[in-house]
Amino acid sequence: MSSFKSKYQDELIANAAYIGTPGKGILAADESTGTIGKRLASINVENVETNRRALRELLFTTPGAFDCISGVILFEETLYQSTAAGKPFVELMKESGVLPGIKVDKGTVELAGTNGETTTQGLDGLGQRCQKYYEAGARFAKWRAVLKIGPNEPSELAIHENAYGLARYAVICQENGLVPIVEPEILVDGPHDINKCAAVTERVLAACYKALSDHHVLLEGTLLKPNMVTPGSESAKVTPEVIAEYTVRALQRTVPPAVPAVVFLSGGQSEEQATVNLNAMNKLKGKKPWNLSFSFGRALQQSTLKAWSGKDENIKKAQDAFITRCTANSKATLGTYQGDATLGEGASESLHVKDYKY
């Protein structure tokens, strides 16, 4: 049997293709309460429910932003929140033609017997949670696996464990009507060069698609959210064109054409860098059977956060910063970004955090 027959099969295929619409991408607004707390602390705003809701409402109600966004990944709290006027966020998205998604993993834990490598928790009770999220309006899900590059890492154990965790999560989501985003993030931390990152990325993606095949996952009803292939954070930088060449080649060697779209994570790159690299990939000539798009969190929100600073009088300024980044990334999915976005405060600063926990 090549893939299992879900009663949601046609819906999964349609929703995955819709999220992968050229010119659109995903806003990752699924930061855990702890992570969004750090973002709010950076602008001296208290981490309370009203402030978290206010930030997300600012993003979701930005005029024109949803023209560039096909899906929004939410944290569980946000799935059930409403605007200040009382309209549920999920309803607001649906009216704008945006599919709500949900983060379903429970974070990483250390993998015993390894040098600090991790595996992701959250499979227990996942089926029941997916049913509940589907009923609440979610139509896709996200699960983040994390691997690191070191002298002997990633180990075969870490690659296998994380690939099989992602595959198990994916098939459980599909059984319950949610399109799974498969996210094997290889952290940028370290002094390795781009060749090392490319080799590891190819090994990891090959293992993931073997595991997805073994679990009979319907690839047409999935999305891939990988890292871009870049040099390590402590290594010499390379041009966007080189990143594009290495990244697309890694995908060509490992990702089946049945997958409708690849939505990159920003991995701590600055807003502008992430956009320019995505644009370079879409300008690159060669075989690209999947739409290449974005699923950015920090790289869509940093200049918006700085402009807002928790003040109501700054909402318009913050929304202007957000629509600027949305428009720039929309163009980058088509390879037409000219690098002409007005750079808001924070747009060019590195967002790298060592050993990043989401």
C-alpha cells in the first residue's frame, strides 16, 4: 500500500496545495507562552494574556497582510482567542481566505545516550487533540524536530528517532483531517561550512522521506518546513545565490515531486536576509517541482514588534512594518523581490539564538 486512505484525503490534498499557492506563505505565530514572553520582554512589555492577544490581533488585522498569507500557525491559546471586538481569530482568518494551523508538539527533550541531541515529545494523545483542533477550525499542524551539527552530530540515532517521530505525527494528523507540516530543523549553530550543512540536510531529509513512506503518509497532503542550507553561525558568510544553489540541490536530491510546497523556516536569519535568500532560490534556474515559500515567525515579526513597543498609538506604524515584510516575502516566492522594501528598525539584525527553543 503506497499511502493509507483517509476519509479526508481530498481535503488534505486541496488544503496542502492551497497553502502552497505561489505568492503566499505562512505566518508562524505559534510561539509558546515562554518564547513570546522573551519577545515581549525585548520591548519592555509584560507577558500576560491581554498583551499576547493584542500583538496577535495587530498582526491578524493588518489591512492587506492576508493577501500574502495562506496559513497562520497558532499556539493552542490563540486558536481559541478573539479580537477585542469579540470576533474569534479563526473566524477572522476564514473570512480572509486564510487557513488556521496549530502547533501540536510538546517541545524537545534530551535523547539519552547522545551528546545533547534531542527528540520531540507530544505523540501521546495526539489523535484526540487533532480531532479537537479540527473541530475548532484548524486545518493544518506543525511539529518541530531539532538536529544539530557537531564533530559527530547528528548521530544516526538522532536522525532516525526524529524522522520516525515526524512520520508518526504526520500520519496521525492525516487520520484526523490536518495537513502535517514536517519540520526537521538543523540548527545553524556552529563553525561548520555550507558543504557540511548540505551533506547533513540531505541525510536528514532522505531519512524523513523514508520514514514518511514507511508510515504510508500521503505526501500530496503534506508540506515540508526545512532549514535553508547555509554556513554555520560561526563560519564565513556566503552570497544568497550560493545558499540558493546548495539549498535547491539538497531538495532536488531528497524531496519527492509529490510534495506540493516547501515552506522554509528562517532559522534566526534577519528579516531581510531570509527574504533575499528565498528570492534567490526562486530566481534560480533548474528543476523545482514544488513551490518554494516561507513559514516565518521571527523574520516576519521583528520590525513590527519594535515599531509597536506595546503602545496603542503605534499600531498603524507596526502594521505598516508588517505589511512591508509580508509583501517582500510574497514577491520572494515569485523571485521578483528587488530588495527595495523599506527596512524597519530590526529588519536587518540577526535573530539567531543559540540552541533555539520554540
